[in-house]
Amino acid sequence: MDSVQVETTAPLTLEFPQIALPPTAISPNSRIPKDTIRTSLKASTADSVLASVYSLGTGGILLSNLLVELGASPVVFGMLCSIPMLVNLIQPLGAYLSERSTSRFQYSLRTHGIGRLLWLILVIGIASASWGVVDTQQLVILTLLIVLFSNLLGGLGTASWLSWVAMIVPRRLRGRYFGLRSSAASLTNLVCVPIAGLLVSHWYGGSLQGYGLVLLVSVVFGIMGLGCQYFQVDMNPRCLRLQATQNTYYGKLTQTSEIQSEVAKDESSEVAQSIDPPQNQSANSVWKNSNFLIFLLYFSFWTLAVNLSSPFFNLYMLDTLDLDVSYVTIYNSLQAGATLLMLILWGRLADKIGNRPILICIGILVAATPLLWLGISVNRLDIWLWLPLLHILIGGTWAAIDLCNNNIQLAIAPTQNQSIYFAIAAAVAGVSGALGTTIGSFIAQFAQSGGLLSLFVLSGLFRLVALVPLMFLQEPQRS
């Protein structure tokens, strides 16, 4: 057997589409070679690896260290972390535009491609600062502007990308595949983050120039990652909408005349089979889907609670504890290693018992994590034992949270108009996350001594409360 049948009649099954090159739109009844399936999934995994290199230069600890070097305030840190979440408000517009495009791949190039190239402006700005053309304050403003516009373009393309990937990966394999995909990205972080940290910290021209070099390399790898998407199955959202299904895909076929005749015969029966039953028709409306609304309540409040403190852990180590960036990158590398080891385990466990039980149990542990930062100081025991163990714990637990949040969102969103659901979830979570970061930044800056530590305690309490809606959430296929 060298092919697999793509099913579109049941909303709870999802099979692999075929790698595509425009322009022929093929019926969902066409058979897909297995080699094509493997190539598509390998391309997506390679994309995640290269995108991880891009992300380590354009965010995380290295970008935070840049702002510390430039003397930025906690409010600036809050803005840096809230911008990527706040721009998620534009995701519904991005979903609307993507559904009127003719290619997921081309739409991704226009959004993510331009967004990644914008970081080259910051490379030029860093070079100008090294020559004395711009001062540190101007460079801080330029950094925030690049973060804003890059994430705006990324927000326009995120819902389209998530809907694209949801059509490629079968529902029954999502936990394992996304666990494997994320593990590959974590392995990349495990290797590259400490190397980048050492390069920035020990670059002969100073940490500012060192970061500029790392940023340039990251952008190059980011563009290469977009190139990998060329080998993923492409889809035409316009055809998906016309056929009232999102299982239509592009195909590269050699026997087009024979297959098109078969498609014509199967067209009427396929449309009849793809009609949702009455209960699924009501679920197509976001505001009538009570299960999705419960998920929105959980996801938005959880994002707010997490972002009260998460953006400020690196600030606490770099500024309050005054640790060298090379130490912090090693901690982040240990966190990535723990994520790498645990992702596959969490993925398989999620496939067996569901995502909701894992979110509740591990969520309680994640809620207690901010309290473990209390009492940390600059001594050998904390630097060489407590902080590494804390980051390993964070990596292992957040692997479960991120994976299961993604899986349960894919499961809850109806097959039709998935990108709209994803965009609304991202927009709501983005607003709440930005609100949490903004509140946290003002507490950190204007509170008396111990402001960051009190912020960590507040975040832990809010995380526990955020888990309550999960008690009422019904996970598809697990209820």
C-alpha cells in the first residue's frame, strides 16, 4: 500500500494531505503517496529547527540582555514582552485575509518573510551605535519599533500557519508529532543558546557588537526556515471555502486528466457527505460554542497570570542578581534540555489520557514555580545548584503546558473555519497577556524593595485560579 485515503466526512478524523505545487486543486478523495506525507512532515520539523535559531536572536535572554546593556527600565521590559501578545489582536484580520489568499505558502512568505527581514534594520542600528551615530536611547526605541512591526506581520500570518499545520498532522498523532517537532526545536536551543551567550559575552568588540552578529545569523536562518515551508503541502483557502471544507489541498499530479474525471464523479456525493450535522453547524459560530468559550476563559486568564511574572525572571537574574549573560544562557540551555527530554513523554501521555488532565495536574506545579524564586541570592549554592534545578523544572513542566494547550485548541476548534477560531483565541490571550505584563512592569518599577518577589507570589496565586475553568472543559474524544 503506497497511498493513504484522505477523509473529510467526519469532523473528528484528519488525515495527511499531499505536498503541493500550484496550480491544480484536487478533490479530498484523491489518494496521497506516503513518501509525500513524510517529506511534508520532515519539512515542517526542519522549519521548527531553523525558526528556533531565528527566535534565540530576536527574543528571549539575548534581547533582554541587550536592553539591560542599554539601561532600559522595567517598563521597557514590560513593553518588550507585551508587544508580541498585544499584536495578537490583529490575528482575526490576518485570518480573514489568509482565507482570501490562494496559497498558504505564499501568504506565509508575505507576512513572516517581511517580518523577519525587518530585523536587519536593527543590525544596521547596532552597527551605527558602535560608530557613535545613534545613542543608546534611540537604539532602545528602534528595538521596540522592530519588535512591534515584526510581530504585527507575524500576527497576520500565525492563524493561517496554525490552520495549515492542523490540516497536515492527523488528530491521532498530534501529541507525538508536535512533541517530536518541539523536541527538535528544544535540542537546537540546547546547543545554540549557550554558544550565542558566550559569543555575546566574550566578543572582542563588546557585547553590543556580539549581539549584532548573532542577530544577523539568526535572521539568515529564519529566512532559510521559511524556505523549508516550500516542501510542505500547500493549500488554497479560497478553494477550501468554496467547497465548505478545509481538507482541500493543492497537488502535483502526473495523471491530471484521469483524476479530474474521477473528481467530477465524486463531487456531488462528497459535498453531501461533508455537511455537518445540526450540532456541528451550531459549533461553527464561535460565540455559540460553549466549549470553546470555556477554553477562552481559561486561556486568557492563564496568560494574564503567567505574564505577571514570566517576563521578569531574566531581568531578576541580569539586573537584581547581576549575573553574567553567559550564566543565564546556560540556565536557559538547561531549560531547553529538560523540555527536549520531556516533550516526547508528554506527547505520548497526551495521546493516551488526553490533554486536560495533564494541564490541571502540571498546571498546579507551574503555579507554584514562581514561589521557588523567593530567597534566591548570589551565592555558590544558588548559582550552581538551585538556579539550574529551577530551570530544569521549568523546562519539563512548561513542555507539558505548551504542548497540551496547543493540542486542546486544535481539538476544540471545528474543522471548518479553524483559522478564525485560532485567531480569536490568540487575540483574547494576547490582550490578557499584554495586560498582565503591563501590570507586572509597573509593580516591578514602582513598588518598594522586593517588588519583583511580591510580583512572583501574586502570579502564583493567579495561576491557581486560572486552572478552575479547566474543570468544566470537555475535551473532544475524551468526554
